[in-house]
Amino acid sequence: MTKSILVVMASPRANSNSTILARQVGAGSEIEGACVEYVDLRDLDVRPCTACDACRKGGECIIDDDMQSLYPKLRACDTLVLAGPVYWFSVSAQMKAFIDRWYAFGGDQAYAALAGKRVGIVLTYGDADPFGSGAVNALRAFQDCCRYVGARIVGAVYGTAGEPGEIRSNHALMEQATDLGSRLAANADD
């Protein structure tokens, strides 16, 4: 069966290092025959959750923005790749708003729409130290939210780069991204 992989990129910068790595993960999945769809949150209007709890009463989020088009994609995919830069010692605002809106899946469904999904994580940051940069905080945030909704992180690729496109020169990291994509497309459990 062909895997359906949704790659969500959350950098505010065009051609960012995290976007390049995310596309490399997608390329690794495509080599293995997976169907990959890319979503760039930079191009979308995803507003913050307002805690109105309408989703708990009616089963759906009532905020009329581009997240409405992403809910069906999240339900349909087998695997989710979450990619973005580390900003101020955690995930970017774009990624945070996207993940916060997963709250709409929680009602009576108890996050069933996300339970069992396989997840890949892609992070880039400016400081060479994952602790000093806050990458560990971002990784921990992903671990906690995936555990809570019943999704399973299969792997992560992360590394340092400053200027846009600089990540391409890190051949080992680019290879790790390809390998992660291949693992995400594999039918075997990790």
C-alpha cells in the first residue's frame, strides 16, 4: 500500500534551511514510492486557537481560515513530517499555531484522527549547540504533543545553519534527511 506523507513546513522564510531539509525528507519518501504532499504554512492563514471550545460542542473548529483545508489532509495522511526552524528556543510561531489547532481533534474523538500516525521531525537552528539553541526544547515539545495525541515519532533530523540555503553544504545531514524519508515511507514498523 502506498504511504501518504504530509510534509508541513513552518518557516517564515522562503527557501529556508528547514524547508530544504523537509523537501529532502520528502524526496527520500518519494524514492520509496510514497505519495508526498507539501504544505508551507508561510503561505497560509492559520490563526491561533481562541479556546472557544466550539469544537468540543460541535465536533469541528469554527475558525474560518486555511486550517480548515488542513484538517482533512491531517486525517488522511499516514505519516506527518513537521519541519521548521528553532525560534527563541522552541518551535516557530507558525508551527505552534498549527499544532495548537490540533485541539479541534480532541473532543469525543480523543485525538483519534492523529492516533497511530507516524511522525518525522525536521529542525534547523543557528547555534551549533542543540541545548544552547533551544532545539532540545522544540524536540521535547514535539515528543510531548505526539505522545499526547497517540502519534509516534519515527525519527528526527536536525542541524545548524545560518544563511538561507547553507544546509545544502551539510552533506551528512542531507543524507540523514533522505534516510528519514525512506524510513517514513517503509511499510515495516520501526
